[in-house]
Amino acid sequence: MKSRKLLMIPGPIEFESEVMLSMAVPTPSHVNPDFISVFSNSLKLLKAVCQSESGQAFIVAGTGTLAMDMAAANLIETGDKALVISTGYFGLRFAEILKRYGADVDILEAQVGDIVPMDLIEEQLKSKKYKLLTFTHVDTSTAVLNNAKSIGALGKKHNVLTVLDGVCSVAGEEIKQEAWGIDVVVTASQKAVGVPPGLALLVASQNAMKTFEQRKNPVANYYGDWANWLPIMKAYENKQASYFGTPPVNLIMALEKSLQLIVN
Ligand SMILES: *Cc1c(COP(=O)(O)O)cnc(C)c1O
């Protein structure tokens, strides 16, 4: 690997050899008992990395944008008010996604290279009854780090679901999802999680799952609908075979290896 060029972007990153080797195997069936146990373990490890013992983890073929799309599709119904705290490019993307599902979106935009001050966020939350807010934990373009603990606390205080875009931060920055009261953490495989591109990763609080269960209308996204994925995740957690869409088997083998390296 001597002549290989070093890749230095936020993601895809340089992957550990152990991670790459763990997926360099003939692809087993997605209902192979050994693979079921790899999937089960990966779901547990993902929750451990987000420090969310009681959360519901989802591992789905896709990218970080799909994880954002799933959070919006499953939690938003037409007319719901959503607040986007934007520190750059991906904040504005979240606003677009939320609008697709009929949300009435307000954006609080930071000065380039800065965060939105906490008192401005609180003022905005007092001004209207929002259902959900989103923020980018680490902004990929400016490296700005939002205070997830404080935003989580504000969400709890004002009874607003909090969605953290952690595509650039999960496994790089500490996240105490449960202790900080963050309802949804979305991420992807190819950044600090350390696995080649192709996985949308999400951990939802029980509070978020309850909001989903109380929907009045079906989710307007077939592939991303938690009603389709939840039984699959539960089955894998319980070491049972199940199928909705074929999981990216080799990538999930790599995910288990990388998450093991991260938590150990
Ligand atoms: C990379 C990134 C995304 C988009 O992820 P994809 O896997 O490219 O879809 C979203 N949010 C943040 C903060 C990112 O860094």
C-alpha cells in the first residue's frame, strides 16, 4: 500500500485494515445465523457509541442523507412546525427535507464559523409551539461544534423533539444521547464511524418512537418508513431472521468491527 495516496477529507476517511479485511469475505445470506448475530451486535454497539441505552437503533443501506430523510419522514406530518438551527450547508439541507414532508420550517442561521447563541434559540422556542428542532453537531464545512447538551436541555424544557445531525461527529465527538435528552441521532458509516460509504445509521429515543406511533397519517416514504424497518431491527436484536430490504451484509460486518474498535 506504499504508493497509495492519503485521503484527507471529512469522509470517506482512511479506514482501518482490520475493518476492510472483515468485509473481504464471500457474502453470507442476510439470514445466516452468524450474520444475524453480527447485525444484533452492531445495533447494540451503535447505541453504545451514542450512549443511548433505551434507544431504538436503525441500520439501513443508504447514506447520512437517508438517515436525515428517515427522521423527517417518520416524525413530521403536514403542517407540523419545525425549527432548523443551521450552521451551514447541511442545516439548509435538513430544512429542505423537512419541507418535503409538509413541515412549516423556520431557520435560525448562524454567522459563518459561529453557532446560533443559546438565548436566540430559546427565544425562538418560546415564540411558537414547535414539534421538532434539528441541529448539526459538528458542521462539516466550518468545524463549528454545537453544544448538544444545552440544545438537548432546551428541547426537553420546551417539549420539542431534538434531532442531532451527527454525520460528521458520531464516534468523533462525545454524545450522551440519553443523558442529554437528544431524541434522534442520525449518522452514516463513512466519516468517524470508520466504515466505507453505504450505511444510514440512526438512534431514536423512546419519546421519538412514541411520536411516530401516534401519527395520524402513514409515512410518505416507503423505503424509509419505520413501520417497515422497526420489526426488522427488533428481529435482528432478538437474533431472529427477518426481511424487508436486503441489508448490505458485508458493510454491516465492517460496521461491527469498526464499532468494536471504537468502544474498546
Ligand atoms: C456528510 C454529511 C452529511 C451527508 O451525509 P451523506 O452520507 O453524504 O449523505 C450530512 N450532515 C453532515 C453534518 C455531514 O457531514
